[in-house]
Amino acid sequence: MHGGPLIALAPLRTSIIIMAWVIGLLCTWLLALALSLVSCVALGSSHVYGQHTQAQVACSIGLCIVLATWVLAETARFCCVGESVKQSYSQVATTEPSPEPIGAAENGEAVTAPSGGSVAKAHDVESSEDLACHVSRFGAWVKVWLGPLRAGAELAGILALLYLCDRTNYFPKAKKVYDPGQFWMLWALICFVALCTVRKLGDSKLLSREQTDEWKGWMQIMFLMYHYFAEKEVYNAIRVYIAAYVWMTGYGNFFLYRRGKSFTFRRTVQMLFRLNFLGFIVCVVLNNEYMLYYICPMHTLFTLFVLLVLYLGQEHNDSKKALWAKIIATFVGTLLLYDGPDAVFQGIFGTVPGIRHLFAFHDPLHPEFKDEMHEWHFRSGLDRFIWIVGMVFALHFPDADAAIAHLTDMAGNRRLSIQIVLASLALLAGAAWAQLVFTQEKSIYNQLHPYTSFIPITVYLIIRNLTAALRSRYLWLFAYLGKVTLETYIFQFHIWMKTTGVNGSPKHLLQVVPGGYYWLNFVVVSAAYIFLSVRFCALTGVLRDTLIPEDNWSICRVWLGLIIFMAVCFALSMLRPMGDE
């Protein structure tokens, strides 16, 4: 019986430790939630553009809960709750001695009988085991959800910074400086640095992933500089770059969906999530309309069009004739949608309540536009055909790849002669386009752009892929930035520059370095802007994989839980009036 009282106290001690942990973690969560809510209220009270909407309040509550839960998970991980409790319980269980014999059976063997104390001790051990099991499960939950919670906490921090920079006067705004000399010198410097990052691939494939990322990267840099430096002279070039992005939408998705293996619910939802998550959450937090970031709905629409074209009659996707018939029908349908009677476009996008709300836009800088669909018709209409051209390129990619391989296998002089001829013809076509179209005034160019943007894109593709040396090399700097074009596009509005308010355009520069140090401010803001873009791209991937798991049943469960969470946050947001944060 030695040690009996200590043994009896061991389960009780474990239960007390577990309860102390539980109470400590609960207090940690409540404290973190309180601090998050107080910080959120302080940030919201400093806004300068109108009142907050119910959606903004609900979103802020949800983000505060995510932040508090992340603090709870990090605390639990730091304390190693699950493993500590498991070890504590196992030590108690293994020190329990066998009961002493108190009598004898008829066959002479010792038997035991439970005493009142033994029953109490057994009950204490069982209760301790239950508590330890629950805490151990909590430790397993922390291990599974810590990564997504970290991404959610980072999401909350970045969104708070967006709000701080663009919806408050904490950071002042500065005027844009129009100086073509500075613009082109900076562009030349960036190109020189990029040339120092040349990397060689293991093969010389036609239009490799690294090459398309490089293409997106250098176009995006000039697109962003066009906004930052108000370099209106490059407007026509920017229109070509945006057309090139849309070309890649048609080209890349045609490649993907023609295989037939990508017609899955999960793949489609993942694609839609990647294209729209950032735009959606920023619209909610900053109370902007979706069409402010028109790139998101435009790429989403044309991607869905490509999917629809290849999904219908997919059993014929191995036939070029059938695919050409689909492409021609798509061209005719697009022509009718944009160039036919206005009732067709308005009937599809401007009549159905849910769809109209997505594509309607009220521009505070141009109140003269009374038609809510004007912006969407103008923006998407400029590139209404180029995604179809991208599909045509993807359809004939094997032919182009075979032609390039045949050219590569030719003798040196003959190959060089053909390359010179192809380059000369491409440059001649490009020069004619530049003279007749590219140099036109903005309004005239916009009228010609939908029918001619394929020319400079084709010229670029020919020159960029003409030789094996060019195909097997890429500029790493541009390729790296080409992976975060969506993030840099949206963040330019609210971190790199400052908008004019709700649905506003980035007409001002964000000033974080006082005293008129223009270039120092540019470097500091640009570094933070690029860093946050890269981080948001990474956390989007984590959240995408968490919210869209492998099987459809898991997807339904996750989204059901997300909907319930959102409903709770919205209900909590109704406890206080809108705009009274």
C-alpha cells in the first residue's frame, strides 16, 4: 500500500494541469480577440471615406476571430499541449500498482475485490484519460490548422495595411511626377538588372513556362510604371500588353482543358479562387465594386468561355476540324455579343440581378457615364477577340513545335537564311502595324485595337522563339515578378499609390518618407509593395488548398463551415450600427 495517497492524487493533479491549460488558452484567445477588435475599431475610426458597410464590419469581425485563433494555436504549439498532456497521463497510468489479493478462490488462486478507494481512483483515472484525450485531439487540430491560420493572420495584417494606407490619412498622398526622361532611364536600369539575371534552361522548348512568366513580368513592370509616373504616351503599348495577358488566357486554358482531365469541379473552383479571391476580399474590406479591378472579371469570363467551348462536345476535341468549327462558332458568338444589337450585351450582363451587380460600375471620376455597363463593355470589348486567337495558337502549337524542330535540324547556313527571312517578315509586319495603327491617337487606336492586337503579339512570339539560344534562356527577374502579376496589379491601387476613395483610381502616390525625398520614398514603398505581393501570392495558395481540398465531399464540408462562420460574423456585425466603429 506504499505510495497509495500519491497515486490517488496523480490523476487529480493531471486534471488540474489540463484544466489550467484549457483556462489559460481560453484566456489567451479572449485577450487576443479583444486586442484585435480594439485595434480594428481604432483603425476603422480613422477612415476618411464615408460610412462602413455591414459587409465591412462582418469581415473585420471574422478577421479578428482568425487572428485570435491563430494566437491560440501558436500558444498551444509553443506549450506543446498535446504531447505534454499525453506524456503526463501516460506517466500516471503506468505507475498505478496492481491491487493486492484479499481473499482466495475455491481453486486456491488469489482474487481481488474493488474497494471504494479503488473505484474512486479508477474513476479519477478515467476522467483524466478523457481530458487528456480531448487535449490531445486539440493538439492534433493545432498541427493540422496552424499553417492555414498563419495564412489567415497574414491575410488580416495585409488587409489592415491596405486600409491604413488608402482609407486613412495616416500616410499622406503626394502628386505624381510626369518626367519621360526619368521614366525611360528607370526602365533602362531595370532592363540592365534583368539582363544580369539570365538563366539557361535544360532544353529549348517552344514558349516554355519560364518564358511566359518572363513575358508577363516585363509587361507588368511597364504597366505599373505607366500608372506610377503618369506616362500617358505609352498608353497604346499598355493596351497591347493587356491584350497579351488575355491572349495567354486563351492559349493556356485551351492547352489545359483540351486534355480533358481538367474538367473537374475542384480544378474549376481552384481556378476561380485564384483569379478572384484577392479582388473579392479587397472589394469587401475597402467597399469597392468588383469592376474596379476589371482584370479579374475579364480573365474569369474568358477562361470560362474557353472551358465551355472545350467542354461541350469534348469527345471531338481530338479533331482539328471540330475544334475549328467550335472556334468559328465562338468568334461569331463574340461578334454578336459585342458588335451586335446592344440589347444582346445588356440582356446577358445588365439584366440578371446577380450578374449585373458583379459587372456594374459607378465611376466617381466620370459621373457622365450613366450606363452601369459602360466600363465593362469598354474594358472587355477591347480584348474581345484576342483570347480566341490564343486558342488558335494553342490548337496549332504542335505544328509550330514541329516546324521549329525541323528548322533546328537544318544545316547552319540554310537555317540562318530561313531565320533571317522569318525575322525580316515579322519585323516588316510589325513596322507596318506600328506606322498605321500604333501611332494613332488614343481614341482612334482603341477602335482599331480589337482587330489588330494579334499582330504585335505574333511578331514578339516569332522573334522571341526564333533561335534555340533565345528559347533556352530567360530573364529570371522578369519571370519571378511575372508570377505575382495579379497581386501587383491590385496592390498598386492601395499600397504603392493612393486612390481617390471608394471606386477611385490611383491618382496619387503613397508617401511614407517625409521631407520630399521622392526617390527614397519610391524605393521604400516599392520594396514593401513587392514583398507584400509575393507574400499574398503564397498565402493564397495555402488558403486555396485548405478551402478546396482533394475530394468534393470535403469541399462541401469546408464551405458549409465557412458559410456558417460568415453568417455568424454577419449576425454579430448587426449588433452595432453601420459606420459606428
